[in-house]
Amino acid sequence: MKEIISKFISEVSSKNQNEPEFMQAVTEVAETVIPYIVKHDIYYGQNILLRMAEPERVLSFRVAWIDDKEEIQVNRGYRVQMNSAIGPYKGGLRFHPSVNLSVLKFLAFEQTFKNSLTTLPMGGGKGGSDFNPKGRSDTEVMRFCQSFMTELYSHIGPNRDVPAGDIGVGSREIGYLFGQYKRLKNEFTGVLTGKGASFGGSLIRPEATGYGVVYFTEQMLKFRDNSLKGKKIIISGSGNVAQYAAEKCIQLGAKVLTLSDSSGYIMDPDGIDEEKLAFVMKLKNLQRGRIGSYIEKYPKASFRSGEKPWKITCEIAIPCATQNELNGKDADILLKNGCICIGEGANMPCTPEAIQLFKKNKILFAPGKASNAGGVAVSGLEMAQNSLRYSWTREEVNEKLKAIMIDIHKSCLDYGKTESGYVDYVKGANIAGFVKVADAMLAQGVV
Ligand code: NDP
Ligand code: 2IT
């Protein structure tokens, strides 16, 4: 088995040199899915995983725009259309200086499995740009978004490819991108998700990823006759996912101790309550400030510049910032401090070494493609509402989101429960996500 896996990995690796994040994501899937393929004749010998590791299409384009000083800026835009076997390409756009093809291919690959897990008809895609929105005025962001969409618009559409937000792309950017698409096509369609509620956005979409991670974490704990009530939680990030993960943890009676951004983390020994979280939301979403300002308002809290929160004692950690933000050393400290559960809010925030340690110690570990699928699931519900020209209430969407997260947890058990009773959620999510896409690809022939 080891030989088959390493042959596969070296074949994919030879075609994707200098793409470490993409190879990290592919390797994890290969290690868990190839043993399953080998045991199932319908998949064996079909090169299905090799086909899934090759994007159907990759677009790269120039995004030229003029800044407030009237200087010409040039960024690179991308869209990776990974897999459309079960539905139109679907996945977010990331605007961050670290964006490159390796990062977007890893995200698009993960997205294909994640979208399959939601049970909704969505293929996998991801895009974005190395544009850095930090410090840019609203009009600069608008001009950038308009130039980006002018290149992208002919490649997307409500039945072809439906982008959404990710790091650096929130409701402001989605609004500008939607406005430009509508203007260029002269059509009002559900071509993007995460839209404002006044122009076709779904209620609960802003909350969905963060709430979903906590619903999934709740399911893992429940399976072990445990709950979130009274638990000490550390969260990284302070953006969209972190904010709503914190909100749901607080609502369910847990104590949230930390939040962070790329400049460092804050620790509040009394816990971040709803009022303090409202301060953070205003600081990050409206003032576009730094998390360090929290201690000016709440002096009992502390700020550690340039550090990550993993050394704070907790029962549950929810990493919600970015890929590879929690490594083997961090995992070791978390375990020594008595952490029993990790729910990934970000995509691939834990390194392979960290995951290995969590598995070895048999603590609860939820991989992002299962636990953060609530965001894209509600995006799928937004697409459905747009097609119906109708909108569901907050309660209706929240109930559907909860049901989807419970269902994903069940799929992970179906494929990930071992004889000892331990649940390997990584294996479970990868195989469950694979099966639906693979069946659709087999039925559609070699395309
Ligand atoms: P936001 O842009 O709203 O927030 C990102 C947060 O992470 C910020 O606090 C940011 O700090 C921090 N961060 C980003 N990059 C880095 C970095 N390189 N080093 C340290 N900190 C960093 O993004 P989201 O909350 O939407 O996304 C967070 C994660 O969740 C990502 O991995 C994303 O792919 C994933 N995700 C998002 C979904 C969604 O619906 N939005 C759905 C599923 C997954 P700073 O402000 O200093 O940059
Ligand atoms: O990583 C993700 O799942 C997202 N950024 C959300 C994608 C979407 O289409 O809502």
C-alpha cells in the first residue's frame, strides 16, 4: 500500500513542483483515500484521484488599476476551476499578498471534497489575487474589484462558477464584484454568494462558517458524552470565521479566552462576552483596526505581539486564521495543557505533524473540510434561494445549516470509525467527500 501511495504522490508532485501547500493537501487525501480505492473494484484502476488532482481549468489574469495617488498598480488574479462533476464550480475568492497558485490549488482541491460533504450540488473552485486590501481606501478596493471582475466575468455564471468570500473578501468586496458583474452582463443573477441581504444574499451566510464549526464541534463532544458548556476555548483569527465561532461558543455557555490577527493575540482571563465581541466586530469590520486595540478598551486583557495563542491552557482550540498556523510544537503544548478537542475553522490550519500528534493521542480532531463546510453549505442555500427568487427566514436557514453539519458528522462516522471506537475524522471526511465526486465522474466518462 505504501508503495502505491508514494508512486501516486511522486507522479502528482513531478507535475506540480514548488507547490508545497497543494502537495500537502493532496498527500493527506491520498494517504486516506487510496487504501479505500484499492479495496473497491469500481474505483480501482480508473485513475480517479489522479484526475481529481488535476484542475479542470486554471485562469490567471492581469488586474491593473489606479490607486488614490493616481499611480498604476498591477496585481495577478486567478480562478482555479477544479472539479465540476457534481455541480458548478463553487468556492471563495481570497485577496491577500500571500496568494499564489499553490495556495489556490490546495484550497480548490479541499473545496471539492468539502462541497461534496455538504450534500448540495456544488463542484470545487477557488480564486483570488495577491492584492492586499489592508490600508486601501474603499474607492481603491472598489476600483480593484471592478478591474478584477472585468477579467473574470466571462468565465463565471450562476450555472458555471459561483465565487464567494474568503480571507480579505467580505461583504464590501462581494458587493463591488456583484455590481460590476451585473453591469457587464446586464443580468441580475446569483453569480456570487455572500451578497448583501438587500440584493439576494442569504440570511445567516455571514454567521454560517463560524456557527457551523461550533455545531460540528458540539457533535464531536456529544458523541463522547461531553458538551461545550463551561469549556475554556481558544480561537485564532478575528475575521469572519473567528467572530461567529466566538459568538456561538458564548451562546452555548463556553468561555472564549483568545482572538488574534497577523500582529499577535489577545487573552482575556474573564472571557470575551457578547459586549466585548461586539466591540471586536466594530473594530475589525467597520474601523478595519488591529486586535491589539482590545486591551485599550479592556485593560484586564493582555496582548502578545507576534505570537499565536496556542500556549494558553484550554479544553478546545478553534484555529480560524489561515493555513499551517498550528504546528507540531504548538500541538505538543496544547496536549500537555489538557486540550481534548480541535475544530478547524480555517482551511488546513494544522500542519501534518500537528494532526499526527492529535491522532496519536486520540483527541477529537475535526479537519476543516468537514468542520468549516457550513459557510459553503449556506452559500449553496443562497444559490437555491436565488433560483427560487425567494428567501428563507434566519430560523429556517439556521436549522438547515445545523442539519447539514449533523449530517457531515454522521458521514465522518460512517467512513472514519475504527474498530476501537476511535473516530478518524480525517479519513472519514476524505472518503465520504471522495465517493460522491468519484461516482459522478465515473458515470460521466473520461472527460
Ligand atoms: P477574514 O479575512 O475575515 O479574517 C482572516 C483572519 O485571519 C484575520 O484575523 C487575519 O488577520 C488572520 N490572518 C489571515 N492571514 C493570516 C496570516 N497569514 N497570518 C496570521 N493571521 C492571518 O477571513 P475569514 O475569517 O473568512 O477566513 C479565515 C479562514 O477560514 C481562512 O482559512 C479561510 O479559508 C477559512 N474559511 C472561510 C470561510 C468563509 O466563509 N469566510 C469558509 C470556510 C473556511 P489580519 O487581519 O491581520 O490579516
Ligand atoms: O473555504 C470556503 O469554504 C469558503 N471560503 C466559502 C466558499 C463559498 O463558496 O461560500
